[in-house]
Amino acid sequence: MMIGVMLGEAWHAMGANRMRTFLTMLGMVIGVGAVILMMAIGQGVQYSVNQSIASMGSNLFLVVSGSTTSGGVRMGGGAAPTLTLSDAEAIAELPNIAAAAPVASGTAQVINGPNNWSTGISGVTPDYLEVANWELADGYWMADSDVRSATRVAVLGNTVAQNLFGDENPVGKTIRIKQSPFIVIGVLAPKGQALDGRDQDDTVLVPVRTAQRQLLGQQFQNAVRHIMVQAVSAEAMPQAERDMNDLLRQRHRIRAGADDDFTVRNMTAMANTAAETAKLMSLLLGAIASISLVVGGVGIMNIMLVSVTERTREIGIRMAIGARKRDILTQFLLEAISISIAGCTIGVALGVGGALLVNHLTQTPIVITFASIALGFAVATAVGVFFGYYPAHQAARLRPIEALRYQ
Amino acid sequence: MQAAPLIRISHLKKQYETDAGPVPVLHDVSLDIQEGEFVAIMGPSGSGKSTFMNILGCLDIPTGGRYELQGHDVGQMDSDELARLRNHVIGFVFQGFNLLPRANLETNVALPLLYARIGKSERLERARNLLTQTGLGKYAESLPNQISGGQQQRVAIARALAGKPRLILADEPTGNLDSHTSQEIMDIFTRLNAEDGITIVLVTHEPDIAQYAKRLVRFVDGHIVHDGGVHEAAA
């Protein structure tokens, strides 16, 4: 009951000096608006990173050839083709490994009639579909026999299919890669961007032996660029990594103390790092925006102090007719909170509007969650209480006679 | 045996601390006021009469001595209990009316009831009744600056009466009013004292106004120099 009346009075007091109330609210509007906008953008980034990670496949290692020392010159990852198909087969036999998919890759021009498109060609095995977390949109996937017999079949990524065939269905059609005809047996479902921003759908998949023999012209037979390895579970990953290192050192006859000629990258750990980074960025944006919220709060405190001074006599009258300290405190506190929440409401509207505008103009993904809006309101109320308390306390501790005598 | 007086003041002292040292305002004042009395307090400016009223009204605290209201030592009370006294036992009427300028008359009169935690419908009903009794029923929705000074003082009296007080303290209630309006206001006080038995203590510097009271207390330099009948005051 008391609260209702006091809210009415707070509303009255706010209306009595509209310009001042508006300017005070503006601090909150900007603060909350900034928090909502920044959180929308930060969470948007987080969302797209998580999407990329989800498209990557789980419990993944990437084994690349490299780290060799050749005549004193150390070479980077992938520089020397030391990994082979048989390495992949051996890795697949290890106990903690679910599958190992060797990839031999290069680039080539792909032609369909008058259309041509330069893209990445990956020679893969049937396991690749599952390990790399692809799905087929149409057609069917290559079989073991395609790899064994090095047949000329191809599965197109969505971008390649769009560029070569437009709206036409490519399945069953013939394309040419490096002058050789390939039959398109399937089309992959779109996956979007990878963590590094690369278009994952801009690819053509062919059987690995076909790629090695006919497309890539490698100097070493059987060499593959990298092997994607999936562990059976997240818990098994550390053991799987040790096993793989041991196995590959043994297979490559590397003496104890000598450097590896391959590198095992824990993709899941890297993805987690990327996710952590995105989360940190999101947090940082929110934290920076929160500073403006605090500044808005100080503005409220400032105006409430002025208001208490201006209304000292009113406080005296109220005390003379029976208002307790607590009543005065509640009244001014409610006024501060009202300003704060009114500012917050406008700020949420502006923040959401701003986020939608950013999304519209820059295509940056944004995520507006109920939680971020609720958080905005909670913080605004807290700011109102925190910065309203001191002026309200100043009002409540006035001695009745001094307040009444105040001119 | 006589009942305990409504007000018992014994050896009351009040001094203000200033940069130039303490300035005494009241020296050793003792006074009893019984339930149902009508007391006028007079004295020149600076004689301490207003300070005395503020202490009576629990707005100010004495430096020394003892003040008992309804047999309870006010000096022992905390701020909430003092607020309760100002709400339920004491009604204040000021020279400058002291209405809230932004609130209409009804809200002004109902304000003490709000602090008494009385529900909205009862609050407004009692406020309207009080305004009607003081002849201002039709102005319930008006703002204080839309009515005359005499009317404002009547609203202030209605507000003072809202908490059903036993004691009304009026500090120069007619100081800002013309003589005709002053008479009307004093008639209201007289009626409240005679019909409802409300104890009234009023400060004035006008002998005409003091004539309405039954007892006169005169302050000079922080001392009571006269306490008795109103007619001896002229002397």
C-alpha cells in the first residue's frame, strides 16, 4: 500500500522537472543500451564460433606431416610429405581411436560445360564423412571400392555445386577436373564458415587414391597431407595422442631424442580455446559497456542529492506529521529506482534496436537473450538502489527541526 | 490524587552550539500542562518560545532537563517512537501553513494517515470529512496555491487533526492572516478545545489572539516570567 502511494509520489516528483529527469535517465539509457548492444554482438560472435565448432566434428586430432630437419633447415608443418595411407590405417587400429581419415589435398579447376570454378580438391576415404562431420544433401557417398579402384567419382560441396550447376541437380552429371571426367555421385549439405573464416563448402571430395594418382601428381606415392583422427571419447584423447605419437615415431623410425617428423594437433582443444576467446571477448564488451552504466548511476546519485537539498523543507513537513526515517528513505530510494528502471526500459529498446540495425547493416550475427535483458534490468535496479541509497539516507537522517527551518 | 499531566517539563535547558561558543536559549524551564488546557505562549523575539514549542512537538531535543508526554520520558525514545508521537498524539499548525505545494488538499490532509499505515479508502474518506468540517469540501482536488491563506491554514488544521491528536501545537498560526481570518481560525481552536477536549498550546505575539486562551505563559530571555491568567498579561 505504502509502496504504491510512494511510487505515485515518485512519478509526480519526476514529472515536476521533466528536463532534469530526462537528462538523468539518459545516462541509464545509454548505459543499458550499450550493455544490451555489446552483449548481443559478443554473444553473436560466440554463437558463430560455436556453430563452426559444432560443424567440425568431436574429439578430433589433426595429424600433419612436418617438423623435419633437413640439412639443418627445420621445416614447418605439412612441408614434407611424410604421412602415408598406411600410417592412417595403422592409427585406425589403435585402441582409443574411432576412425582415421587421411586427406590428400590440392587445388584444381573444375569444369561443367561453360562454367568453371577453382577449388580445393580433397582425396579422402569413406570414413572422412563421419570424422569431418559432413552430411549428404543429395546422392550417395563413396565406398571402399571407389578408393581401392581409384574410380573417378566426386562429391561436391554446396558452394561448388552452386557455382557449376546453379539450380540444376548435379548428381549423375559429369564434370571435368584437370581434363579427366568425373561423375558427381553426391552433394554435401552446407556447413558454413570454419573457425578461420574459410568457406568449408568450397570443396570437392574424391577417393584418395584417385586424387593421388590422377590429380595431385605427388612426388611420393601414398603420401597424404594430413590425417583427421577421431578418438572414441573426450576422456580418451590424451591417451590416444600418446599412442599416436609412439606409433608414428616407431613407423617413421625416429630415434629417441630426435625430432618428430609430424605434428599432432588437438583440434578439440583448439576449438575450446577459440570458444574461450569468444567468451572472453563477449565478457570484455559487456564489462566496458557496464562502465557507462556506472556513470549513469553516478548521474542519478548527483540529481538525487540536488533533489534532497531542494526538498529539505518538504522532508521536514513530512517528519513533523509523523513520517519515520524509513518512510523518507523509501520515498527517495523509490524515486531513484524509478528513474533507473524507466531509463533501463528505454535503454533496452534502444539496445535491441541498435543490435538489429548492426545485424542488418553488417551481417554480423547477433544474439539477444532474455537473460541479457533481465540482467540489464537487474543491474539497473541495483544501480538505482546503490546510487539512490546515499541521497535517500542523507534525506532520512535530517533532524526534523533543521529540515523545517531550511529555506 | 491528581492524574498525571499531559505535559510535564522539568528543568529544561536548551543551548545552540555556534562557532562563537554555546548560546543558551532556555534556562531551567519547568512547566506542567494538564489535559484539556488552552495555553498561549507569548514573549519577544529570541525569548525562546519557538524553541520551547519545537521541543514540545518532539521536533527538537533539549540539551538538559526532562520532558514527559502522557507520563513517558520523551528523552528515552528513539526516532521511530518520536515519529509515532508526532503522528498520533501531536498535531502541528505552522505560521507558514507548510502544506505540500504539489499535492492537492485531500492528499495533504490524508498524509499523516499514510504514515499511520491506514488504507487508501479510509484515508481519503477521513480527509474529505475533515475538509468538509472546515468548510473546504469542494476544494478537495485543488492545490494549496489555488486557495487563500486563511483557507490554507484551515487545511493545515484539518491535517493536524487527521491523526486524532490529544495535543495541538500552533506556532503563530495567525501570523500571516488578517484579523478577520485570524478570528475564524481562533474560533476553530476554541471549539476544538471546548467540544473535543483537545489540549491546545499556541505561540503568538498578538495580545488579541492570546485572549482566546485560558492560560498565559510569558517567556523573556529563556525564562518563564509569567504563568497564569490571560487578563494579567496586559500588566
